[in-house]
Amino acid sequence: MSHSLKPASFSAETPPSLLRSFRAVRDHTEFLAAALMPEDQTIQSMPDASPAKWHRAHTTWFFEQFVLLPRDGGRYRPYDEAFSFLFNSYYEALGARYPRATRGLVTRPGVEEVGRYRAHVDRGMAALIEGDADADGSLDTLVTLGLHHEQQHQELLVTDMLHAFAQNPLAWRGDGLPVIPGWRLPAPEPGEARFLQRPGGLAMIGHDGQGFGFDNEFPRHQALLQPHALSDRLVRNADWLRFMADGGYRTASLWMSDGWATATREEWDAPLHWRPDGAGGWLTVTPGGLGAVDPEQPVRHVSWYEADAFARWAGARLPTEHELEAAASELPDFHGHVWQWTNSAYLPYPGFRAVPGAIGEYNGKFMINQMVLRGSSSATPPGHARRSYRNFFQPEKRWQCTGLRLARDI
Amino acid sequence: MSHSLKPASFSAETPPSLLRSFRAVRDHTEFLAAALMPEDQTIQSMPDASPAKWHRAHTTWFFEQFVLLPRDGGRYRPYDEAFSFLFNSYYEALGARYPRATRGLVTRPGVEEVGRYRAHVDRGMAALIEGDADADGSLDTLVTLGLHHEQQHQELLVTDMLHAFAQNPLAWRGDGLPVIPGWRLPAPEPGEARFLQRPGGLAMIGHDGQGFGFDNEFPRHQALLQPHALSDRLVRNADWLRFMADGGYRTASLWMSDGWATATREEWDAPLHWRPDGAGGWLTVTPGGLGAVDPEQPVRHVSWYEADAFARWAGARLPTEHELEAAASELPDFHGHVWQWTNSAYLPYPGFRAVPGAIGEYNGKFMINQMVLRGSSSATPPGHARRSYRNFFQPEKRWQCTGLRLARDI
Amino acid sequence: MSHSLKPASFSAETPPSLLRSFRAVRDHTEFLAAALMPEDQTIQSMPDASPAKWHRAHTTWFFEQFVLLPRDGGRYRPYDEAFSFLFNSYYEALGARYPRATRGLVTRPGVEEVGRYRAHVDRGMAALIEGDADADGSLDTLVTLGLHHEQQHQELLVTDMLHAFAQNPLAWRGDGLPVIPGWRLPAPEPGEARFLQRPGGLAMIGHDGQGFGFDNEFPRHQALLQPHALSDRLVRNADWLRFMADGGYRTASLWMSDGWATATREEWDAPLHWRPDGAGGWLTVTPGGLGAVDPEQPVRHVSWYEADAFARWAGARLPTEHELEAAASELPDFHGHVWQWTNSAYLPYPGFRAVPGAIGEYNGKFMINQMVLRGSSSATPPGHARRSYRNFFQPEKRWQCTGLRLARDI
Amino acid sequence: MSHSLKPASFSAETPPSLLRSFRAVRDHTEFLAAALMPEDQTIQSMPDASPAKWHRAHTTWFFEQFVLLPRDGGRYRPYDEAFSFLFNSYYEALGARYPRATRGLVTRPGVEEVGRYRAHVDRGMAALIEGDADADGSLDTLVTLGLHHEQQHQELLVTDMLHAFAQNPLAWRGDGLPVIPGWRLPAPEPGEARFLQRPGGLAMIGHDGQGFGFDNEFPRHQALLQPHALSDRLVRNADWLRFMADGGYRTASLWMSDGWATATREEWDAPLHWRPDGAGGWLTVTPGGLGAVDPEQPVRHVSWYEADAFARWAGARLPTEHELEAAASELPDFHGHVWQWTNSAYLPYPGFRAVPGAIGEYNGKFMINQMVLRGSSSATPPGHARRSYRNFFQPEKRWQCTGLRLARDI
């Protein structure tokens, strides 16, 4: 892979020590924020996004709240009592919290103090990990969850910052405003798309129990697949430009009713972060800055509504999450390019049980009005995703690195 | 059944002639509106609802647009050219239309003229049906679709009018403002709830091809059921009052995140159309007027969010639509009381294809952000619903006759 | 005057008996609503407007609340106790009231019952007036206020209904939807506009104490006028068409900042209720139905923002309310055509005191964020306005019969 | 005066050289921002406010656009062409501009680069001032306007930052988050309030032509004052606490209708930036940080709606702007404490003419929907205000240092 998101993967070694993993992930967050000025790290460019320094603080808060205070309460001193209010994201069980929509109004603690907060918690965590025999493995489980949580926020930090910069006219001239200088998109998988014939039948779906998994990947269970065909390549910008040229954004019959209403109201005529270059082509911004839209690259920053309309235009459909999971090993661009929208609603697996307590609010309470995405993107930290991973967003969201591949009934 | 929605069922005779069916359904619409004053029929009490006279006109427009003009264009004269604009609901392929949100601003045509419009189209339809040999059965297919369409609007007419009246303080005193004087809820199924054990396995799901079905019930296909238990009774008001007394509406951990936000913002503390009676009990409005909440009746006017929270509180879950369809014949209160929320998103069946043309906008373009309901309600016209019927609404909607039954993993 | 609003003037005779005046005004309200169907009378086409049957009921409520109950409480029985809640407009001192924004949701009492309510109160009032010696004249004062109140609502009934009809596509074909069949605009004052030179100096402003006046016209006081010139003709549609042709709606420098924002957001390009006729001209609706925009008629349905921008474009300014009052007798088209926007904010006169009690909420509490209009319109009931009359609306409002005349500094 | 806003007054010396004045004002802006971190300077806490670094950049842009480019275009090179788009506030005549509501999304240029921009323009201005003989005084006029413009933004920078900090929970503990460390409120004028009797009559109003004045202070003209009494002291927090204790915020009859709606919707129960201290008293934030509400201090951060309601409660009224201007020299606390709401709408003086061109957009286009304030506040830069100065805000605004004094009719 050609991009620069990989220096700090904690899963590259087998088995890494917990502390080494902890430091690797924590360092990677700081690496991602390294080129951001304090001004950049402060703002929230829309309600869905969060400030970069909030991501840095909230991931730290997670370790403080869920690991240090419950397991090391006697020794560990919170950095600042007010932070439990400021940096709780959505855990109702942990009491009142600062409103999400106004995270961009909190200028203090500033960027440097957030750094000190991180260092303080890191010291506490190191002491805890080194001093705790962890006979039952529960510390490992909890810390590993915290690290995967932080990796999710690493991806959000990048996409949120990209969105913020895209609002600034200065992002659309010269080299733009790179979130991560030098960052480049991975080379697209070469070769033409081909539909794999898939016979259907019963398949085992869900996490196989080896290594970490979020609760929403469990329990592993049988599912019935219908016969279908699945493209072995992601939809590319060249394909998308044809859709656009064919009036895809102006043809109501291709769209879901809600999607058409959204596209009309928001005046969508291209993926998010695309702008005409004034000479008949298109510019786009990436974490590495401004550039021309590359026809060979998988399309990114499209909503489920757009992906679904595109599939209908192409005489195809979106795959189900089961179809993608079952075929993942046969899809060379499944990981590392774009999250792939499916036609599966984000619902609990049969027998799903949320973990008791506040930490059980992690996934289960979002299982409505969202569609599943599979694979992973170029902004996903290496080692984070896996075949059974279930990402999810509302069908109108476009600011994540989201694309699609096609399927067909046979 | 004890209520008055049945006098005009067109499916009670086998086989009814098409014209007899047509007249029966059309008459039933007028029966439902009979006690409404012109003032009542004019207003739109919220964006989801439509005026009663709009329902009467739109169902008429459907026959004019989809049957009379295409098949009898030479002979049939439209009643008023402007009505094709005024009474199109959401068919993009049929051109511009009057905005949905302001249907309540169209006072003309008035109630009487809508009656004349209906009579005009009815005459055209009678002439067409009697004069068309219908060698390929396509007229029968189209008219039957139009009649089922009108039946759906019959239910909406009742629930929309109920909502409108509920906004008027006069609905909450004396006998209230009955939509249909004399209307009564059907007696609840007697006996205590019992969980049926269901072993799971492969089941055939979807319409079996006998009689009418909407496109969203096709194609019939195999589905895999997990082992589960299913309550043979609907959740009742007595159950719901226990949920309320136990703080169900104030306990975030029972709710989906979006549901909690909605319940908090809208200040929900009981089902829609419930009000304290000032003496510790509750009043509610039904199509028949004002009355006390009856503990034995199935709870109605709850959203998916509430149904889901209730199920969690009860240590259960909502059934899937497949589970309900497979067990329907074992559930004595499956039909005629309340639509039952499922934990299934409204998605296309494998191999689903929308009908080509404008009429294909009927169902397919709504297959996102909605949850499936099964069964039928006391406001559903007799003969309209069936085991494979898929109703659907967004998870926050409460103005339909919606309730639930419980399921459990085993 | 050529229009049909005058048959029921109560001020035409000197002195009319109080009861005769009462009946004349009350009858005139019913005359205005005579051609409206129940459907028409029910809706509220925007938050500023009220349903026609609400106007009929609210004016009745005024007599019930402020006259019958306080002065005849022992004998008079309220028609329906709930009406005191339903038909209070904005009197905080009289307790809770039905929300203004949803007046269009109250279908019952219907049009006929509102008629019975009116008759009931009329009987009570007749009995009271005939049986009360009214030694101190306080009954006369109160009833006369109620009649002037009802006359204000007569004008609102017409302009509200005109707005409601204008939302219906059927209003824009044939003869449109007349509020009052046969109604015609008065003939414009003939002759070309001429600027009267006015030397300025001290002038007496405010009601002179002869006959009825609202509290906001008092106390009479001295004001200082600057030397100025004042047009003796209203601005006409021909003038307005020149403003439009010269880009008046697209030239930011002519507009107040708030006005420009409003005009841009609302996409104003002509007065309210104007539509292109498809052949280069303009159509408009009046209480009498649809017609071509007449270049000789005074422009109507323009906001203060538009009037102010027009005046700037014309190298002039809006007059002050003092300038208009002082010159009123020299302006032949001062009354009966359009209310004339001034550049005076609606503020209390020096020494103004609101009447104690609920009735004091009539005028004083609106003395902010509104601009004064002077004169009267073709929709103003005859005998209602006078030289010292102060009408007032927010600067963005356009649904009243509002126009302007020009002034200049000299 | 005890506070720290005065070190850089440019009007303290007579006559100051233009360049010395320029440097003094420009330095004062940087002094005000000196304690703010880059994070603080970036955010916009509400649509009315602007980021601190935007104020620093916009005031610089003013000199670039209105002075350097028109007068020194051949020599002066703009710092960055994009800044003319980014830092235009509201001058329509100068073309497109970045939307006001999202100023807080522009993280680049950062705080340091804004400093470089300021230095670049300052160098250009110094060269221009030193090299231009300014035979007609027009350069002096223009630069002086730019300096008064910058002084207005100095006050806004302080009040905007205070508002921003007040949204942060950390501002409400310890010493809070001072905008300007060490800043203190000036000592209140000692002694009890006394009403001065003022006989009324003709008075000269407006700027007398000596020294700088904004266009809205001209032309000087005669106005007629009614006899009245005017308090020689500002209303104090002790008075306001009595108003609160007497239910002032819960008594509709004291309020304008719009004010009551605003107070109810926004849940006002005290001035802006007041919070209960948990022990029966109140805390508030000032530019110097957190402190107790001092009963002797003039009340600040009240809207016109609140001021008007208070005056009615006190059996008094707000003074007119003419009354205040005429009596200013007799009011020892007229300047330097709080801007004083008047009952005068912000309207043009008789004969007012806006300056031609873009710079004429400065004042005239805001003369609607605003009320005049007189005097000056503790956040007003020394030397900025004067007796004829007309400040103006909408009646619901509270984030400026706004208070009141009482008047009475006699």
C-alpha cells in the first residue's frame, strides 16, 4: 500500500504485547494530527463531524472512564474532573455530557493541553498494564476494545478534517490543504471488472472467534444466500462519470423516493468533495490535498442513495452484507480502498446481545435507519478491519470514504 | 367483528365480478367519509397526513390516470385537466404535481365537487369494464390494483382524520369527535399470552400467487428462520401501563439512540392519542370517538422505537417479518387488531423487480429507512390484508394503528 | 367608490344608534363570508393568516369576553365554554389559548355552528344594549371598540382568504376564485403625480377627540416636520413595472440589508400575487378574482422592504407618518386604495398609556419591529379609517393591501 | 477608569499625527487578542459573532480594499488575492464573499498568518501615509474612518470572545476564562439615582461637525423634545434582582408581544451570562473572567425587550435617543459603563444621505428593525464614542454590553 497511514499498525506483529499495541495505536493518532494547526483541530464543520482535538481527547477519555477509573481507581488521578463531561460522546449511562452539536465551541482545553491529557492517561495505562497480572484476560479485552475504538476515531479524524478543509476556499487552489502531507491514494486494483457467479446456499456469517471483534459481529450463525453474481472490482470514477453524463443525478426513476428528495434538496450533481475544474473535468480533495479526479480510482464519497441509484442505472443491485462476507477472500479490492455500501440494513444478528453496562451502548443502540458497509477504506488504520466487520451509516451520509461494488440476481 | 368498517367488502363473495368489486370498494370510501363535514375533509393536520377529500380525489385520479386515459382515451373525457396536477401523490414519471406538504391549502374543488369527480370517473369505469372483453386479463389486473390502492387510502383516511380530530380540544370531551359514529374496537382475543416454540429452518416466504398481491410480496423465496419463540397474543394496554409505570419512557438504556432522541424531543410519555383523564387513568380517541384506555385491548399508536424499547424492557425482541409470516395461521389475533412492528427493515425480496413505468413507483422506491409491519388493523378494510402482506412505515411514526407482539431467541 | 365592500357601513348615518351600528357591522362580516364554502373558511394558508370562520368566531368572542360576561354575566350564558380557549387571539391576561399557528386544524365548530354562535351572541348583545341605560357611556365605548375590532378583522378576512386562494392553482385560470364575486378595484385617481411642497414646522398630530379612535392615536401632541415634498398620487403599477425592468429586484444597493436577504431568500421578483401571463405581461388576483395587472392602478401587495427600495430607486424616500397625517386632506387618493408604508417605526406617542386590563393588550404590546402604514385600502370597511389612524405591519409582510407614495427632502 | 482597555487610545493627544493614530489603534487590536490562543481565535459561537482572528483580518482588509488598492494600487501588492473574498463582511458592491454564518469554519489562514497579513498592510499603510501629501484631506478622512471601524470591531472582538468562552463549562469555575487577564469593570458612579426634570422644547441633534462622526449622525437638525424626567444613574444589578424577584420574567403584561415570545422560547430568567451560584446568588462572566454579580454595577447584557419590560415594571419608560443626546453632559455615567437602550428606532435623520459607493453600505442599509443605543460601554475603546454616537442592535440581542437608564413623561 502506498499511503502513509500504516506506520503504526499494532497488529503487524504476532502477538504484540498489549503495551506495545497500546503505544502503537496511541502514537498513530498523534501522527495523524501532526500536521494540523491548533486552529484546524478546533472546529466542527458539521454536526456529524467532531473536532480533531476532540477525537484525541475522547479516545483518551475512553481509557480513563472504562479502564483506569474502574480498575485503578485508588491510584489513578483523573487529569481534570470536567473532562468526563466534556469528552463523553454518547454514553447515557455515564451521565450528562456536553452537547454533540457544539463540540466546536470548546476551545479549551487547547491542543497542547489535550496532548498533556493524553500523556497523563498514557502513563496511567502503562502503569496499569505493567502492574496488572490480568489473570482472567479482562484487562486485555478492555484495552483492546479501547484501541479498536481509537482506530475508528482515527478514520473519523481524517474524514472529519477533510470535510472541514473542503469548506475553506483555500483548499481548492494549488495543492490544497492536506490533512496528512504526502498522503496518496493506494493504486487501484488493475484489470477489468468481472462478475463472479455465486451459487447461493447456506453460509456461516459472523466473527469466527479468532482475535478481536465488535459485539455486532456476533453470534456467528447460518445464513441463506440466494444465487447471485458479484463484481470482483469496485465501481470506478470512470463508471461514475458515465452515470453523471447519462443524467443519473437528474433521473428520478433511478432513485429511492427519500434519496431523490435529498439529492434535489442538497443539489447533488456529483460525489461529495468534487468540483468542476473549469475545463470540463473535476477536482477533488483527499487527505493528501487537491487533485484531479482519477478515472481509475474507485469512486468515493457517495451516499447509499447514490450507490443504489447507480446500481439501478447499471442494471444491477447492491450486494447484501452476507454476500460480501462470503465472497470477501475472492475480492482483491475488498480492503483498503473504500467502504462498500450494501443493501443490508444494520440489524442485530440472530441472538445478538449487547454487553451489559455503559460499554454496551457501543453498537446496539444504533441498529436502526442505517445501512451496512463492508470492507475498509484507505483511511482505515491497517489491521483494523476484517472480513466480518460491520460498518454502518445513514443512507444520506457521504463524508466517509464510501463507494460500492455491484451484484446481480441470477 | 364488531366494528362498522365491513359493509362494503368486495372480497366477501367468490368470485365477485370486477364491476361489483369496483362499486363495493368505491362505495366504502364514501361510507367512511359520510359523517365528515366539508370542514373536516379539507385539512391536513401534519405533513404525513392528507385531507379526506384528497384521499377521495386521489384514488379517483388513480383510475383516471392508470386505467381510463391509457385504455379508453378516445372516449373518456377527463373531468378537469388540472386534477392530474392536483391529485398526483408521488408519481415522478407523471410530471409535476402539487406539493404534498400543502395539500391542506386546496379548498377547491370542494367536497361536493369531489363527489361529482368520483361519479364521473365511476361512470367512465363502468362503461370501460362493461365494454372491454379484457382478453388478456390486463384490465382486471389494473383495476384490482386500483381497488387495493383505494383500500390503503381508506385506512389512511380514517387514521389521518383521527389525527386531525385529536388536535381539536373538542375531541377530548363528551363523546369526542367520531370519524365514524358507532365505530367500536373489535373485542380482544381472550386468554393469556403464551409463547409458541418455533424450531426454525427453511421456510417459503412471499405471496403464493393465489389472488392479488403487491409487487413487494414477490418473488416467493426460501428464507432461513432461526429457532425462536413467538407470543400468540398482542401486547396489551395493561402491559404498556406496566412499562410506563416502570419508567420505560425515562430509561435511556431501553431505547435505540435515535428513538431516545425522538422520545425526548417530542416529550413522549405514552402512546399517541393518550391523555391523562385527571383521575390517574388515561383517555384515548378512536375512530368511534373518545373513551377510556381499555387494559385488555392491544396497545395501538406506538412507534417502532417504542415497540422496540418495550420488547427490550420485557426481555424479549420484536419478531422478524419472516417469523410472523411463517406463524401467521397460529396467531388468532394476527389480523384485524393492530399492525405489528417487526425487526425487519423494508427491503426488496431476492429477485424483486418493480413493474416498469409510473406504476412501478408504487412500492419499490420506498425500500429504505422503513420497518415492516405485518398483520392488519381494525381500520384495515376487510379482505385487504393477507399473510404475505408487507406494510411499512418509518420507525418514528405513530399515527397508524400500530402495535406489537413479542418474540424471543431460544 | 366602485367596489362592493360598502353596503353595511355603520358610520354613514349621524348619529347611528348603537344597536343599528352593531347590526350593520355584524352583518357586513357575514356578507364578506357569504360566497365562501365551508372548505374555504376552514384553512389557514400561512401563520400570519387566520381561517375565515375563525375571524367570524373571534370577533364574536370579543363581545362575549369583553362585553357580555363582564356586564351581563348573570343573565348571559356562554354559547360553549370551550370557545373562550379556542377563539382568544393573543390576550395573555385571559389565560391559555389555542396556538395561533394551528388555527387551521380546528374543523369544529363548523361554519354553520359559528353562525349559530354569532346569532347567540348577537341576541345577547341586543338584549344588553336595549336593557342598559349606559349612564356613563361605558357600554357604548366598549361596543364601539368591539365594532372597530370587527372591522379590522373584516379586512383581514378578505386578505387572508385572498392569500389562501392564491395558493390554489385553480385561482390562476379563468376568472379565478373570487372571495367576493363582483368585487372590483376602485378607479384610480386620474391625473399625473405632482409633488406638493410642504414647508415643515410644528404640527398637531394624533386623534382630535371627535369620534372613535384607538389608543395608539393618543395623546394628541405637537410634532416637528422638516421641509419636504410629498407626491399627491400613489405609486402605480406602471411605475413598478419600470422599477422591475430596471433591475430593481436584482440591485442590492437599493435595498436594506435585511430586505435584500429576504428578497433573495424568498426569490421575490414582483409584488405578491403577481404571476407572468406567459405573453410578457402579468396576472394578479384580487378579492374579485383573476385579472391582468392594470398599469393605472396603485401598486399593492408590496412589503416595506420593496417600497423602501423603490423609493431609493426613484431618488425619493418614504414619507413619515407625521408628514402623511399633516397632508392627508390634500391627498385625493389617501383613503380607499392602499395602505401606505411610511418610514416611521410603530412607537408610542409621547405620553401614551395602554388601557388597564386585558383590553390594553390591543395595540401597545406590538410597538416594536413594525412600520406604520397610513390611509386605508379598498379592503378597509367604509367608515373604519381616518386621518390619524395608525396601521402597522412588519417590514417583510406583503399580504395586506399595501402600497406607497413618495416624499423628498427639500 | 480602572480597566485595561485604554493603553492605546489614539485620541488622547491633540492633534495626533495620522500615522501615530493608525499605529495606536492597530496595536490595540493586537493587545486585545494577546491572551487568546489560536483555538480561541478560530471559533464563531453563534451567527451574530465572528472569530477573533476574523476581526483582526477583516479590519485589515478594510484598509486594503478601501485605502491601499484605490490609492496606492500601482505600488501595493495584496497579501493574498483570496482574502478579498474571505474577509469582506457585507459590502455587496465589492462582489461575492464568504458566508457570514460559517466564518468559524475557516481555520486557514491561521492566527500567525493573520498577524503577517496585518503587518503587510501596516507597512503598506505607513508607506502610503508618509508618501501622500493628502492635499484635500481625503486620505485622512478615509483612514480615520478605517480606524473607527477597527475600534468597533475591537468591542465586538471582546464581546464575541466573551460569548464564546461562556459556552465552555470551564468558564464557570475558578477564575473562568478571561479574554483579557486583569481586566476589571470600572467602578460604578456613586450616589443614588435621581430624576432630572427636563422641560422639553426644540433641541439641536446630531454631530456638530467637530472631529470624526459616522454618516448616521448627520445632518445636524432640530428636534422637538417633550417634557420628561431622566434618571441620572444607570439601572443597577440590585434593581434588576428586584425585578427578577418580583416575577418580571414571568409576567406577560410587562412585555412586548415579540419580547414575551422570545423570552419564553429562549427560557430567559436573568440577563445573558448570568448563572445561579448554587447558594442563592448569581455568577457572571466578564472579559476579566468569572465573578459574582455585583449589585452596585449597572446591569449589562440585557436585550431591548428586557429593558423595556423593566422600565414598564418600574413605572417608567426608556428614554428617546434625542432625550439622551440632549442631556448627555448631565449624566455622569453616560459613557464607559454600558450602552443604553432607547425607545428610538434606528432610522435616518431628516436629510440623511449615505456616502456613494461601497463605503456607503456602512450604516444606511441597517436602518430597519433595530433600536438605537447611546453612551458607550466599558468595552468601547477610549476615544471612540461621543454624545451624538448612534449604536444600534435588534431588540432581542443581548451579547453586547447593553443596559439602560429610565425616563418618565411629565
